[in-house]
Amino acid sequence: MNQYKGGGGADRQNFLSIWTGSPTVINRKSRGTPLTLLNPFVGVTGCIPPDILSDLADQRGRDDGFIHRILFSYPDDYGTAPWTDQGISELEI
């Protein structure tokens, strides 16, 4: 977040605004006219190591609800399945 502005950007605030579905205006110098998103939506999927989850907390200590707007999921640990060379039959496809 804010990596392109040396930590001084508004990425966190923009994410919170988009999460609520508030109209968003994207105004870039390289773009002739501003782009207005009437019903913005962002879907994020990925992987984050559990050890760095605390980095998502606000660095200034504010309770802005950012981390509460993310749905975290973690798979059950089924252990490791043994390797097999068995293929899938035509009937299973």
C-alpha cells in the first residue's frame, strides 16, 4: 500500500471507500478526462503468510476497520498426500 508514493499515498482510504461502493473518480495527468466509477468493486485473492498479518494493521494505530473488511480463509490441514503415478480414467473426466 502506498508503495509508489513513499508511504504518503491514499491507497488505504481508497480501498475503504471502494469497499463501501462509493463512487470513485480516477483523475490521472496522462488521461484527458477523469474516469468515474459509479459502483466500484475490488476483489483480491492471494496468499499472505500468517506471520505478516499484523502488517495490515494501521501504522498510526487508528481503528479504521480496514482489516475487518477482509475475509480471511485458511484451509484445513489435511497433511501431505502421498505421491502416486495413478492417472484419471476417461469415466472420471
